[in-house]
Amino acid sequence: MFFRTLSGRFLLLTMVFVLLAEVMIFVPSIARFREDYLLSRLERAQIASLALLASDGVINDKLAEELLLTAGVHNVVLRRDERRELVLSSPIPGPLTGTYDLRDPSLFAQMRDGLQAMFSEDGTVIRVIGDPVQEAGLLLEVTMSTAPLRDSLWTYAGRILWLSFVISLATAALLFLSVQRLIVMPIRRVVASMAAYAKAPEDAHSIIAPTARVTELREAEEALQHLQEDVTQALRQKERLAQLGGAVARISHDLRNILSTATLVTDRIESSSDPAVTRAVPKLLNSLNRAVNLCESTLAFGKAEEPPPRLTKFALRPMVDEIIETEQETETSAPGLVEFLIDVPATMMLRADPEQMFRVLSNLTRNARQALVATGQPGSIEISAYEEDNDSVIRVIDTGPGLPQRARDNLFAAFQGGARKGGIGLGLVISAELVRGHGGRLELVRTGEEGTEFRIWLPHGD
């Protein structure tokens, strides 16, 4: 539909606004026309009275009737030398319905009287008072019918309205053409550029080149150009990373098989009686195990497609107890070195995926335990939880040495933010993704010599 377009609405609004402006001018124009009409009747009546006075009042009835007819009035009263004199008169067709003084009228009174005159009835007679021209007397009064005035007002109003319509139509047409030229055509060009770019975002030739002369449209085109350039660059980088990822996956797969074979051979070498070999084998095994773990983690991360969480309500305390028991059983190299503290209300319920939340809390707890064991100093790990207005909050706090600066800067970046020596930085990345999948967030609250604290916010939900 035409009037749903930008040009159509501009056209319609222009016509409406011009007509509204004309209406605001129309009423004062009607008032002014009425005043000029009445003043002209007063002038004609004065001329007729002066003609009568010049003949010393000796004129026949027919000539007097012609004078009144020419003036468009029924009688004329002239006040001179403090005397009020009926100069010309004829039968009045009806009673007087109003008296209007034109000597000092207000604008509001003129507009009101003008509208009333347009809707006056047939046979209405009014008295009009005004000042004589050239000070030919003190006061001039006439009586006249309003029908001729009403007809003249409607004729004048018709001309005004028709002229207003023509002006509004011409103005709207000019504005329509201007809007088409200055706004609509550049917008269509931008839309066409976006459509062409969407078909081939990798092609740099489809990026828009700003040409608009209107400042705002020029800024929009430049912003779109920068956006398209950034997207094209990102797509190219993504394609290169995808190719690189595929190559890394293939290399990791083959390298894992090679390292597995090397690990089996190293296990056999461990039984050697050579003291030097016996001392070197554990280090070699540790290095091989780390390399295999890196390959497996890389392959697992590349294939990771976490399903959406299955939200259920469950008690948090039993899960925390299970995680602590598992960590205590796992730590056999330095039993009792790490103290586990639990501050989770037995009645606290979470609305989350139990399996995914177990992975998140287990990963945070294991990282904290490994950091403490690596120092060889006694320490503690505390898991606490509490309720806020809209969230359930879980805290994992340790008294370890804190995270290194590189880990802080790239904490949630894959393969860059390892929180411990030998780590590859995938555990926290996956944990953060799982928490975000619940509509929550995982943040590092503090880290340093006094310890590290991670905090999880999970929305209550329904």
C-alpha cells in the first residue's frame, strides 16, 4: 500500500499539515473579509447620504431606493453636530437581530462574528455602526440584511479552501520528489547493498561504498561499511581457523596414537636395571602422559557440543559432599594436606542440570586442590552457598597461592588460560559455558597470596 511507504506518509502528512495551517489562517481571513465587506457598505451608505444632502434632501422616492440598493442597506443614519438624522430609509424586512460596532473591534469578536455570519438564517437584519470617511460626521449607522454577506463569505471561503488544497497538493508533490531523491533512494541503495552482501559476505566487492550527500545517511553508510568489513574479515579468519582446527584435530589424533605407543614402550623400559634409566623413566612417562592428555583434550574440545541443560530441582548439599569425597579419595600423594570445608544449607535447592553442575563444581574443586598440593603447604578449600533475591550463589574458595598473571588475563580463553602448571585451560572454559547455558555466570572474584575465590550465580527460575 502506497501510504505505508516512507514517501506516501510524507505526502499525506504534508497535505494534512498544510491544510491545518490554512485552517488556522482561514478563520482570521473570514473575519477580515467580513469587516471589509461591512466597511464597504458603510462607505457606500455615506456616499448615498452625501448625495442626498447635496440636493438639500430634494429627491424622489425612486432615486432614494436606488441609492439604498446601490449601498446594499435598508436605511442610513448620520450623526452630525450632535444630531442623529435618518438620511435614507426603506422598509426593513424583519426585526433587528444584532448590532455590530466597527470602530474598535477585538480580533476574537471579529472571528466569532465572522463565523456567525456564515451560518446566519435568511431574513436576518443587523445594525452596523462605524466612523464616517474623511470625518464627514460623528457617527454612521446602517441596517442591512445578512444574506448577501453570508453568500459572499461562502464564496470567499470556497476560493480559500480550493487554493489551500492546490497549495498543499503542490507542496506535498515537491516534498515527495525531494524525499524520493534525498532519502528513499539512498535507503533503497543501502537495503540493496545489504541484500547483495548477505548473498556473498566473503566477497569484498559487495561491501557498500558511501556516496550519500545527506550527513545522517552518509554516517549510516559508513557504519554499514565498517560493519561489513569487520564481518568479512571475521568470516575469513573463521574459515582459516576452521581449516587450522581440522588440521590440528588430525595431527592430534595421529600424535595421540604415536604417544600411546611411546608410553607402552616406556612402561617396558621401566623394568630396566640401569639406574639412570630408572631415574629418567618417571619423567618421561609424565611428559608423555601430559602430551597424550593435551591431544585428548584438544580432540574433546573440538567435538564438544554440550546439550541444553535439563533443569530439575535438587538438593545441593549431597552433590557437594560427593565431590569432596571424590577429591579426598583422589589425593593419595599427600593425604591430609588439604582440608575441605562445607557451608551449604541442607535445605538449599538448585534448579539446574545436576550432571552439568557436578562437572562445574568438580572442576573448580579439583583445580583448587591441585594448586594447593603443588605448593606442598597445608591449605583449605571451602564450598559455600546461599540465596539472594533472584539468584543462588555458590562460592569455591581456596587458600592457595593464587593464579598467575597469564591465567588471569586469559582465564576463559581456550588453550590460553591454564590455571595450574601443565594445564591447558579448557576446564574453566567449559565450566563457564555450562553456567551460561543455565542463564547464570561464573566469575573470578579474587585471587592472590591470600587465596582464590570463584563464584557462580544461578537464577532461581520458576
